[in-house]
Amino acid sequence: PIADIHRRLGANYSNLYGLHQVSCSRITTMPNITFRLATRSFVLRPSEYILRFDSLCFSGFASGDFRNDEGQVTWILGDVFLRPWYSIHDME
């Protein structure tokens, strides 16, 4: 799934930061990415999921082999998702 997103973004793996690099000039033409959780859609704009370091731009999406106890692939929606869609936790 993340590889598909990177392919659609034209992102290439970079050893520099261990992230997938994209052309900064393409940010305005990149698609919104929508995550659907239960019945709600959460849209991320390119300005939210592309990370800029000086004159270089990288996808904020990263992959890993995360599996639950049943062996199913799971996702972690990290800082790229949480920045525009903050969460509130009730510790009780």
C-alpha cells in the first residue's frame, strides 16, 4: 500500500534520510490522499504529507512490517496524519 502511494507520487527512495524523495516543484499537482476510517474520510493535502528539508522534499509516508496478533498487516497513522487531524485521549 505505501509502495503504491509512492509510485503514484513519483517518489524514489533516497539513502539521504531513508525516505522517499519527490520533486518539490510537483507538490502543487500531487493528489490529496484520503484515509477512510469506519465511516469518516480524512483527507491529507500534499502540503501536509510532503516534508521539506531545505531544498529537498520527501514523502511523509513510511512503511514497515507491522502485524497484529493474528498476523494481519496493520497501519500506524503517525505525525503526518496527526498534524492536521489531532486526537484527544481520555485517560480514564
